[in-house]
Amino acid sequence: MALQDAIGQKRSMFSLTGLRELQRAGDRSRLALLAIVLLAVGSVLSLLFSVTTGASNASFLDVIANMAGSDDALNARDRIIIFDIRMPRAILGFLVGGSLAVSGAIMQGLFRNPLADPGLVGVSSGASLGAVVIIVLASTFAAPLYTLLGIYALPIAAFCGGLASTWLLYRIATGNGQTSVATMLLAGIALGSLAGALTGLLIYMANDQQLRDLTFWGMGSLAGATWAKIAAAGPIILLSFAAIPFMAPGLNAITLGEATAFHMGVPVQRLKNIAIVTVAGATGASVAVSGGIGFVGIVVPHVLRMSIGPDHRFLLPASALLGGSLLIFADVLARTIVAPAELPIGIITAAVGGPFFLWILLRHRARLAL
């Protein structure tokens, strides 16, 4: 009996050791933390790269010296270019890219599939509709709202449009605690088409100047970035980022199913409400200041999920950093590839994101039954 007990204890210790080894082998938290640190450093470098790239004599070291307090490092012309044109453009690009990537990661976790993205399922279209309402009707029906809210009227209107689209999408695609991928995609197409039709009606009512502005705005661009736009959209986007630590554990649990998450003590309905408001706020504010920029929300989270794992505690902050950095580089490419002209940044993100989305679709076709 003593020998059997000893053998049993050894087997238990062996099993426990093996389990721990498997857990260590599958645990990518250290890799994720390292990736976040590297992405944070890369984000700073991408900001500096953006503000020092273009038609100016200011070098990288000159900009650093000026930021450190040396007024002689830059002349008056270069200071205007760097701090009044390029700096707000780079910061706005980082905020927009980060918010779109985080929104995509949240939606993919909430719907439990890799195809969810604000631009693909109609959320961006709803946000665009809210923004176009303010742009076109600012001097007529929306004049009191524009007067009351000032520079915040556009992002708030886009937020309301995105919130309505996200809520409708979730209500349509979810039944009995299960979310249908096919229903979500079809509902997203329908909601996007409806929002597009209403947007087209408003564009038909626009004057020539509004029509020109809306045409370029719809293709996505950071050309009009100013400190005022950052002041308008930045607080909403930063509030969305602030919700990340509170949502991450719940999104990890909800990937096992809503019923399982509920029995684990996760307030599922409250989590869904917070996630919907967060996605709507981040997407709406981004669309309001940059127009239509697609595929960031599907490309970035998917790349990170394959590399650092699906743990939302690391996935969400990493998405914010990588999404912001990638959009900054896309903006640099947009304003230099055909210089002195400028490509809409939405064209570049679509050219890269479209093939990537097709690859994801083919890769998951069997599992998604599409």
C-alpha cells in the first residue's frame, strides 16, 4: 500500500509538472508584454518619422533638439511646418489608427469571429451618416445643435450614428445568446446600404463646396488635421482607450460563450453595453475627423492575435499601438508617393486591407461555414 501511495504521488507530481510545462509553453504573456514595449517604442519613432518627413530642411536631430528646449535648432518656417502642420497630423493619425484597431479587436471579441470590423459591418457607415448630417445641415436644421456644441458637434453626431448602427447590428445578429456570423455580415451590408442611401440623399442636397469636401472626406484623409480637431475628437477616443482595462477580462471570458461567461461571474449585458458604446465612440470620433478609412480594424487585431495570442489584456493595448503606428506610416506614404500631390489615405488602407481580408475569409471559410 505504501508503495502504491508513493507511485500515486509521483504520478500526481509528474502530471502537475507536465501541466505546468504545457501552461508555460502555451503562455505568451511575456511575448505579449515584450511586443507592447516594442510597439510603444515604435509608436514614438513613427511619430518622429512623420514630423520629419517631407519638404522641410528640418532633420530628425533638429526636431529633437527643439523639443528639448533649443530654440535655435529650427527657424520660424520649419517650426510652423513641424508643430502646426505635421505634429497635429501625426498625433491625429495615431489616435484614429489606434481607435479603429481597438474597435475591430473589441468587435471580434464580442461577436467571437475574426471578420467583425467597424467598416465591414456598417458601423462606419452609420458614423459617416451622422457626420454628414452636421456637415450638410449645419446652416439649416442642425444649426441649433452646431451652435450649442461647437467643435464637438461633428464627433458627437458621428458617435450617435455609430452607436445606433452598432446597437442595431448586435440586436439583429444575436439570438438566444448566440451570434450568427452570416446574419451579422448580411445585416452589416444592409445597414451600411441604408446609411449610404441616406448619406447619398444628403450629398444630393449639398452645395458645390460641401460636395467637394464630402467627396475627399469620404475617401479618408488626415490633410485637414489641426489642434482643434484633436481637441474635439481626442477626448472621446482617449475615453474609449480608458475602457480597455475594464473590458479585457470580460472579453476573454465571453470568447467561451455568453452563458459560460455569465456563470463565471461576468456581467455580460453590462459588458456588451460598454463595448457597444466604446466602439461607437471610437469609430464615430475617428470618422468625423478623418473620413472613411477601412480595414485597419480587421488587419491589425488579426495580425496580433496570430503573434501574441487572443488574450485581450494584451491584444487591446497592442492593437492601439500598432494601429496608430501603421496609420502614421500609411499617411506618410499617402503624402509622399505622388508628391507634391496627396493620395487619400483610405485608398492605401483599402489596397492593403482588401487582399488581407480575402485571405482571412479563405482561411476561416470552413470554420465559419461561409
